[in-house]
Amino acid sequence: MASSTAQVHTLGATSFVSTKNSPKTVFFGKGLSKSVSFSHQKSFLKLKKGRSNGPLRVVVEKVVGIDLGTTNSVVDAMEGGKPFIVTNAEWAEDYAVGAGSGDRLVGQIAKRQAVVKPENTFFSVKRFIRRKMSKVDEESKPFAAEEISAHVLRKLVDDVSKFLNDKVTKAVVTVPAYFNDSQRIATKDVGRIAGLQVLRIINEPTTASLAYGLERKNNETILVFDLGGGTFDVSVLEVGDGVFEVLSTSGDTHLTGDDFDKRVVDLLAASFKKDEGIDLLKDKQALQRLTETAEKAKMEHSTLTQANISLPFITATADGPKHIDTTLTRAKFEELCSDLLDRLKRPVENSLRDANLSFKDIDEVILVGGSTRIPAGQEVVKSLTGKEPNVTVNPDEVVALGAAIQGGVLSGHVSDIVLLDVTPLSIWLETLGGVMTKYIPRNTTLPNSKSKVFSTATDGQTSVEINVLQGVREFVRDNKSLGSFQLDRIPPAPRGVPQIE
């Protein structure tokens, strides 16, 4: 009797099926392979050539942590057992890539030229990694989102190598909790294109908990609220004695910090169209200026009750140049975004339900991502949990700090830390009629293994095709296939008789 066991491997949550009666191992998401070997990451030894009477010097290669964000990216490294931000000429790189005079521009310099060359400047590309809309055009030349992301990553690696005065070749890279398997693999591909070996892919909310919990000895239950430019995830973890166990994760893939900016853009554009009869949303340069101004206004509302908006020469007509000069109060901003603020609640509630906890069980709330500075958003979290959010670590830096700690674990700089993550999406097998059979439920701790007994669908059937999928829906068409393999040599028998575990 053939026997197969579906398992989920911790590195990038890669799924695979291994057949006990055969050495064949099948990986999903990266093609099929006859055999696979696993080995622990080993530290490299740099030995001084020649004879020496002194002690052997062992230099452990650094593994940096990279928060490859949607709008900003940050790099951290471990030094003296502590994580620190690797500074560069622009501090945190804006996630924008452009072309100028044949050169690839990354960061603020690319963002500045976005106003004059909006069609050749890309930002928030992370949203399109390994998606159907994965190609963007620059001067009629298509680029994959992975290629553009690799330009950003290469710039970050160059900066950190200069800062450390040592070539960096290995990293831990973070991804949104709701990234599926193919998106995680694509993120590793981004690293490969940039000349970097990505040792591990970790969920952003999980990584943030490492930064806050490094010194904790008592067991605590932590809720991580992550609202960045392109992601919104919520995770619940148990932290204590160096063990970080994810209990659940939830989120809204269609709600991000950029959506708050867009509400301001739409307000300004609608007001201008009403007064001047001109639709600024159809003008790429004007739209870019509106977007930058909206983001700035959102940031100002974190500390001010009113933001001044001034956009001189936003466009021109036969009558002369046109300008925007207005104010936006915090109250008006919160009114514009009231439905978005309401949508922040459900993922928080879902994450606690999935962890079988109530709000009173939460010991601490951690904020991650620049958009968590929105006062109304903080108030939503506080009203739900009854806890004042912990803001002792910069929400823009906390993910990279945690990634650096995990990099320290892999390189040997940090010990006595164990990170137990979960699969954010369920693993399914396709059965007769395109129906899904749940194999490994979402929020299952990794690594994990499950087994179920299946049978044939027709009389005399001697082989079955096993399709493994990832998602949250009940039908095959609504989920992402990780891969499939053929199971042969089933003894002919009436349907339902063969027992396939």
C-alpha cells in the first residue's frame, strides 16, 4: 500500500510531500525534484594562512536582517549581541526605482524624479510579487516585480557592506504574514538576483516580536498590529524564556496604509475638479504630487490637529497656472477614513478567536509599520484590547531589528532563542469534483505533519494525481496550487476499496 505524508517545512513555509516507500521527495512551488537533502546552516571559518603559534581565530560571518518593505526598506545587523540599524545616505530607503540617463536609481533620488518621469518610476512594487499582474513597463520594456525589487535589495546590500566594511552575502528577509508559498519563493529569488543568499523568510509580525521580546524572561501573550504601506497583518504570540511561539495570524490583504493616503488624494482631486473643472487624476505628474502631499499630511496628523496643503502650479490652463492651497484637519481625515478604521477591527478579533483567547488574555500590544502612528488607528487598538500600545521601539525599524536577531541566531551571534511560526494559509488536497479537503489548517505550528486516508474515485483506477493547494476557500479554482504529483501502481479494485494514506 502506498503511503504519503504531507508536511510543511519551516524555511519559507515550503510545502512538500514525502513518500515513505520511495526516496522520491516532491517540492511544491519550485518544481519537482528526485531527491532533496537538508543541512543546518554552518558558520564559515576564516583561517589565517601559514604557521602560527597563537590560538585559532574564528570569525563568524554576519547575517543581516532586511525588512524589504512596500514603501520603505530597512537593514539591521547584530553587533555585541545587540541589533542596530545600518544607516546609509538616506537612512531608510524609499521603495522606489526609476530610470534616469540609462541608470537605475533607487531611494529618495528615484522618488524625487517621479514627478517629472512618473511613467518610469515604480513604487509599492512588493504588492505585485508573483501575482498575475507581475509585469510593469518602463519605456515599453516589461520588468517583473522581482527584478525591480532586486534593484532595491542590491542597493541595501551595498550600503550595509560599506557600513560594516565587509561584504554581506547572507540575510534574513521578512514578508507579510499573508504571503503565499509562491510569493515567499519569489522573495528568495529577489535575493538571488541581487547576489544575496536568503537563509530564511520570516513573517513580519512574528519578526517584530523578537525585537520587543529579546530580554523577556516571563511568559507573556503579545498582539502584534502591523499596518504598513502595503500590508495589514495581526499576529498573536506567546513569548518567554527565549521561545517565541505564534498562536495565530490574520489580516486584510486589501487594506494598507496607502489606502489612507488615497482618501486624501481623492478629496483634493474632487475639490479641484469641482472648482476648476480639471481632473488631476488623469495627469500623471499632478497625481504623483498629490500622492506625496497626501502621505505628508497623514504623517503630520500624527502630531498635529491640522495639516497645511500647498501645491503651487499643480496644472495650468489658458488662463494661467492653477494652485492648491488648503488645510485638512485631523477630524476631517478621520471622517474620510472612518470605514477603513472600522476594517482594522475584524483581523484583531479573528486572530484572538483563532488563538482561543480573549482580549483580557493579552499582556501587551506592539505596533508595527508607519501607518500605526495614525492616532485614530491607535485608539481602535486601545479600545479593543484595553491596552496602551507599546511604542518603545520605532515602528518603522522594529521588523528589521527582529530580522537581525534571527540572523544572529543563524550565524551564531545569538543563542537561546527559538522561533515557532505558523502557516498563515491552510494546505489542501484536491478531491473529486474540484472540492478541497483540508490537510493542514491555517495557524498550524511549523514544522508539522498530518496524514489522512483517501481512496480511488473510479473502478479499476491504478493511479491518482495529487494536487496540493494553499488558501482559505473551499474550491480549487479559488486557491493557489503549490504543485502536483502522480501516485502510480495502485492495485486495480472497485472504487473506494484501495486505502491510500
